[in-house]
Amino acid sequence: MCNFFQVRLTILAAALLATGLLGSSKSCLAQAPNYRYWTTDWSFEDIEVGKLASRLERLGIEIPVAVDGNVTVKFEVSVPLNALRTGKAYKIHGTVSGQNVRSDQLIFDSLRAVLDFRDGKLTLQELDAKQGQGKIAGNASMELIPRGNFAGNLTLSELKTDAVFDLLEKFGGDWAKAWSIATIDGQVNVKGRATDLNAPLKWDITGKVAAKNVQYGPKLNFDVSVPSIQVKQQRVDIGGAVVESKSTPPFKAELAGSMDLANAPKVDLRFTADDFPAGSFTELIDGKIDLQGKVQGTISGKPNDNPLQIDAAIASPRLRLAGLDLGRIEHDVVLAPNEVRLTPREPIGDSDDSVVLRSLKADYAIDDNAFRLTALDAKVFDGSVTGDVTLSTDSFGSHQFDIDWESLAPKLSVQLPIASRPTVLAATTSGKVKWQVPADKLDQPFAHRGNAIVQISQLSAGGEPIGQLMAEARIDGQQLEAAVDGEVLGGRVAIHSTSAATPQASWSELLQRVVIDQFTVKDLSIEQASVLGGQRAGLYSGQLDLTANELSLSDSGQPITAEIVLKAVRVANTELIPNLTTLVAIHPDRLAIDSIQGVYAGGRLAGQGTWSTGAGRRTLQLRLTRADGSRMLLPISPDASTWLAGTVSGQVSVTGLGSGPLDKLRITGNAMVDDASTFNLPVGDAHSSLVVTFDSKNLRWTADFPSVKSKLAGGLVSGKLSLSSPASNRGSIDMDSRWRIAHVDFERLLNTYVGTATIGQGDVTGDLTLSGRRIVDARSLRGDFQFRLGGTDASAVPGLSTAGVLLGASSLVGTRFSEGIAVGRIASGAIHLDEVAMLSDRVAVRADGRVGLLDTRMDIGMVLSTGNFQGQDFLVNLVGLSDLLVASPIGQVNRILSDRTFVFDISGTAKTPIVRLLPGESFRATAKRFALQELITISTANSLFSN
């Protein structure tokens, strides 16, 4: 059909071009046998077509279509002096040309033609109309006076079709909304009567047409080739039309045959299609099909002698209709007089569950009053459907439905709100419908009579069982009653409603009179609901109850009051919500949340607010008191217990943004945490303002704490923290933070972090950056730190006091380091000590290594030197070590520089360190330092000190 329309379009365009430029002529006088002519030249350059039309009208020639633009004409006009009012007697010959000429809906960049008008007949020769790279060329003629026939022989080359579909509207329909065509090529011969110029189906047409890059919607792109087309007396003959796409999705289709469009359409068509993307035409269908067959007969809703017949084969590896899985299709489709059949091409085994549509057959009859489908017997979806249907074509008749079905097991792919991807719903259903209604009273509910019962068993989603339901509806002249009862997600559901009869009421008015006297949900399983959302079984558990009061929809001002109760909610077998009750009043345009009361993560949660379902206010105030931080974030991830620990209190305001009720959420407020830690790193008693955002469309969230202040181990910690959901890997977080630590007590910090009990004291001040992407635990953290250690007792450093015992007479008891530094990084689940150095007046310590964040295991190498470091530092800083070596005679010892050097290996945990003295390394280090001392003479040292 698309090819046929392209041909008609091309012919119409040429006809409009010819008549738009030259118009039609009228004459009220009979032709004179002999005329005396006066010949003159008309030569106009860039004349407006309107002016030219005015001149032609003076000769009795009118232009019947809209024409615009400037043209240049060179005409030789022969004027009949003895028949000035006889249009047929005029003779015009010459050329016409122009730029940007519009004829009806066609706009040409340039146009040129040789024009001849004599004996009332208009002829265009050497027509050359260009549109970008496209072109129309050929000859055309029309008998204008008197109105007679027209004819044309046109060639189209790469013709662009910006205005094609405006012209196609003359055939009916709004084509341009869905279709577009890049270019058209072809050759067309056309003839017909001038009075039928706007009725293309009455023309005689022969030719061939090809269209490139035909686009339907956003998905379908193909080329069309019609090597032979003929239209005569409203009969269209198509010879071997080919539709082919080599892009994605590739497909090919062929069509041949005839269509008689006079009166009731008669068709005789043969068609084939390979991998035809049926879903590209409508979102209701998903899949591709192969077709082969023929259609013959008269398309009519009335009885006729040549009824429509279809004999076709259809195949598809998998087809979905409105999300309903139709399975594999390899069937013959037959529409014969009084019978319709759908049968498999090959026998189907009972165990073959890939075929859903096994067979269908029914008788049908069409008479002057109704269409009747009888003896329906369908074996579909592993079940059966039987019954009769009558559709009245007479307004005084009745529509009747008597349908039974048993054990149907359809599968439907849907996007559930709680699921991240489409979920397959499956069920086994049986039921019956017996209904009738007068044909002219479909919109009057209480003119209907009937009842329907639907039983749904083995209801499942994503392979997980959901439950079973029984639904029943009954209507008579007194009332409409509907009820639903059953088990869903482990809970009991019961709904019952009635509506009193009101004659002449419409369906919308009926809904306003519905009374819902029961609506309860009891013990709905949160575990089963979470599994539908893609979570693993056993991760979430608990129950939900919902009870609504009786509601009459006729009282638009009466809200639905409901109580929602969450009970025994656990995450990863950890109690989260023992009991939480929400009281809500549901208004037509908003939810009034009167009260939220209960326990969340061991703390007391209370709240209230108003939530508009339209463009109104959406706010919710929440207060949480003394909740367990390790349980607060469990709904985000079962691993969130390590993200935060401590006792949390806070007050926030939740605001809804966007056009939808839950499009975006913004949470602002303040939070306080006592004895806090994050990823097992101590935070202390912290407080901060907070800003949290949540986007329900992509399930992304952010949490910013711009001014965190904390008291930690007698010191202060300040900084800012940003958390967000990662682009992938749900159940983890992204983090960025910067911290300033001031005068934190070393001993208390270690006692809080690792449980080390020491008698020493110390002081830590410095900077820390901590971040990570897709963080699950401390192994995902990355950071850098640089601390200054001041006034640190040796006994406060894990492992150092133990190392001091190994020194014997050089024990570190009472040693206090006056200064020190610690520089390192956090990565791969450990603190990497790049440099640790501490110095007292008689001991110097240098160390590097690592300490695990999760297990606090240590792998540290340490060098400890004892001696007079005040004198050594003074000496080395005074003259420099290289000058000192040159100036010192060999063989003399300056004992003021150092006594001994020890090398230790520290392992174990920070709480119970294991310290090993490495005697070989210690001996070599001591010998090296002794050799250095031997280079410095006492006299040299004395002279240096005296100076």
C-alpha cells in the first residue's frame, strides 16, 4: 500500500504543478470557424505569479491551485481579434522558468518548461523541476476548454519529499506524524479526466516507483521498490513490490496482486515477509514474524457473494502481545467462509511448553443484524476457552457474551514499582462470564445484566509464589456488587464493594456511587515482597497490615482513613522495626499523615506531615531518638553495620520535589552521634547538619554533612563528609571526606580503637583525607594522613614498651618523646606507615610498615637508638656530618654521640603485639655507628664545642 500511495503522490504532484502554472480556461462562446490573429510577445522577468495569474484571467484562464513565487516568462501570444472572449481560440507558446516556486505543497528550487496552449489544450514539454539533488522531468498535457482529459509522462530522480505527506493527506490520514521518506525515484505515465484531478483513484496510471530510506517512527527504516504498478478504473495492480531493510533490524517483505477499491473493496493479494519487526509499528507487540499467504475476497461487514478469505502461514521464535508471552508460533491461519482456524503446522508434544497457542477454531456468521461467533474452542496457555459471542450491528439488538475458560496459565512481563527490571507474572486462572447489554446502552451500567467469576491460583512473580485470589462481579437492575478475596504475599486480602442502582447513570457516575465496605490486608510478607524486588530470600523479613475504613465515593470530601502497621521487620536477621504504626487520611489530592509512631533501629521514631499527589505541598517531619547507628542503614545494605556505629539522634524534614509524588526527595536537618565510629575508625561524639537527596527514577541518593564537629579522646575533630550511591554495585557507597584532628589524646584513642591499656600519655594533631568508591567495608577505603606527635610517652605506643623490656639497662621506662611525626596512607584495608619518627633527649625511634584496619594486625619494622641525642644533634647541625668525618682522626672515640642501636620486628595485633629483637641487624647497626664514632677525636670535639 505504501508503494501505491507513492505512485499516486508522484502523479498528483505533477498534475498540481501543471495546473498550478497554467490553470484552466473557460469559454462561453462556440468556436468560430475562422479567426484573425494579432501576435504579440509577453516577456516578464521575475514577475509575481499572482500578477501573471491576473493577466491570464483577463483571457479567461483561471489558476485553480495556490501558486506562489517569481517566474520569468517569454511567451508568443496570438490574440483572436474576432473572438476576444473565446478562450479556446487563443494561442500561447514559449518558456516559463523560476526560482523557489511553490505549487500547492511542492516547493522547487528551480523550474523550467516549454509551454504550448492551442485549441483549448495545454501542453508542457521539457519540464525540468529541481528540488535540491532531486528532479522531476517529462511532458504533460490537459484539455482545458472544454474540460476533457489530461495525460503525463514523468520521470522522478532523487526527489526529496518534505511536502509528500501533506499531499498524501488528500488520500486520507495524517501521514507525516509517523512517516518520512528521504528520496523517490520512478517513471510514471498517467491519464484521466480533468474533472477528476483531485481523485487519483479514478486516473489511469502505469509505471514504476522506488523510495529510499522510508522511516516509520523511531525504529523502522527500509527501502521500497515497485517495479510495476497500474491503476485503472479504481483497480490497483501491484507487480512484485519489495520492502527491504539492511539496517537493524534487517527484514524483507514482498507484495503482489490487485485491489479493487470501487464500492466495497475487493482484494486479491499474495504476500511474504521474513523477520518482519512487528513491534516497530506498535509498542503492544514485541518480536519479529515470518509470513506467507494470500488474501482474497470482499472487505465488508455485510453479507456478500465473495466473502473475505485468508490462507496464511505465520512463524515467530517468540512473540509478546502487551507483555503477554505468546511463545513460539508456527501456525496456519485460515479465514474461510463461516469458519476461522489457527492450527499448528506440525504436531505439538504435550511436554513442549514453548508453544502457547496450540489451536483455535470457531464458526462465524454475518447477517444484516449481527456478527456471531459460535462454537469457540481454543487450546491456549495450557488451558481452554469455549463459548459464544454475539455483536449486534443493529442498535435495537443486544450484545451477548457467554465465555468459559479453564486452567489458562499465561505469563506477563511487567515493570513492578519495587523491582529494578521487568518481572514475569504467571498464574493459572479459570472462570466464566455471562453478560448481555442492549447495543445502544453500553454506556449505561444498569442496563447491563450478568455475572463474572475469576479464580486465580498459582500466582507467581519472577518464579516466586505470590498467592491466589478469587474475584466476583455481579450486576442487575438493583445493584453492582464486586468482591476480591484471597492470599497475596503470605497475607490475607479482602475487598468488598457495592453500588446502588441509578437508572441512566454513566460508568463515571457509577464509580461515584461505589461504597467500599471492606478493605483489609493482614500479615503481608515483607520477605516475599523484597524477593519480587530482586533481593535474595531471607535478607528481609517481617509483616505488614493495612486496614481502611468504610468509604463511600459519593462523598468527595470524605477521606479514606487507613492504618498501616509494620511488624517484626528484620534485615540480615537483625531486628530493625519491632513495631511501627502509621495513621493516614487519603484525600483526592493528598495524603494527610497524621502520625508515625514506633521503634526503628532501637530508637524512638515519630513523625507527621502532608504529602500531595499533585502539585501541592509535600513535607514530612521526623524525629529519631537514640537509635543504634549500626542498624540504621541496614535497608541500604546488609553490610551497612560497619558503616556507622554509635547512638544516633536527629530531627529532619523530608520534602518532595518534581511533578510526581515520589520523583525526588530532599531531606534536611541535624544529627548527633555519641561514641561514633565509621568503618571501625573512631569519630567520637559528633554532630552536624545534613542534606540528603534521593531520585526515585534512577534510585540514586546523596548525603552531605558539611560541618561535622566531634569530641574525640580529649581532642577535637572537624571536617566535612559526603556520601552517595555508586553508579553500580548496589549495597555499597561512595565517600569523600576531609578531617582536621587537634590534640587528640594518644592513649585514649588507642584504648577506644584497639582496646590497648597503657599507662602512657600522648598528643596527636594533623590532617586526614578519607575516600572510596563502591565501599563495602574498610578494605575499600583510600586516604592520606600527616600527624604531629607531641609529648608522647613510650609506654603509649603499641609494641614500644615491650621493646623497651628487651633493652635491659637501656629500658624506656620514663622516656617521653618531645616530638614526632607520622605520615602515611590508608589503602587495601590497612594503615600504611610510610614514616614514623619520635625523638627524646636519649632515645630516637624510626618505623615503617602496616596495621590492618579490620584485624589490627601489625607488620612493622622499627629502629631504636639510645644515647645523648641532644649532643649528637648539636654536633651534626653545627658542622655537618661530611665536614665532621674529614676533620676527625681515626682511632679516637667520641662517646657523646650514641650508645647502642636496636632493630625490631613487630607483629601480632595492636592489642597484643609480638616484638622480636633482630640481633644480627642490631649488631651491624651498632658496629656501623661505632665506626662512625671512631672517626671523631675527642680533641676535635672539644675544640668544636669550645668554638
